[in-house]
Amino acid sequence: MANDKLGILNSIDVEDWSSMGETIEYIYVGKTQENIDKLLSLGATMKDIEHNTDHEADQIDISPFAFRLVDAEWYSDEGFSLERP
């Protein structure tokens, strides 16, 4: 199940991300219906999605979903992983 969720998460195209050291500040994806549907399939609610949406840039910060709902441990340009490198 975790690998299924990780696959869904990694199928979402990341538009921008930032970290400070090992702390993720944000991981932005486009606010499209396809991305919303994928987040809902991971267990996010519309309230969660709206709360994490930057309405000016029309982007969603998916980092809370990745680390809370999928239990990802790491993010890099290669995507999310369940273990730190």
C-alpha cells in the first residue's frame, strides 16, 4: 500500500520546491483537477487541499500530504522516497 501511495505521489509533476538544510519549506504542484484527484486518493480532504493552496500562484504545497499521508522520509529532484539516502 505504501508503495502504491508513493507511486501516486511521484506521478505528480512538481513545479517548484525549496528546502533549508534537511527541512522542506514547500513542494508546489499545479492546482489541476488531476492533481487534486491524486491527493484525494492519498487521503487528503478538500479542506486540506484548500488550506495548502497558494491562491495567487494557483499551486498546492504537497509536502504536508507527502510526509503525513504517505510517510515519505525524503524528497529530492528524483522524487519522494520512503528512506533517507
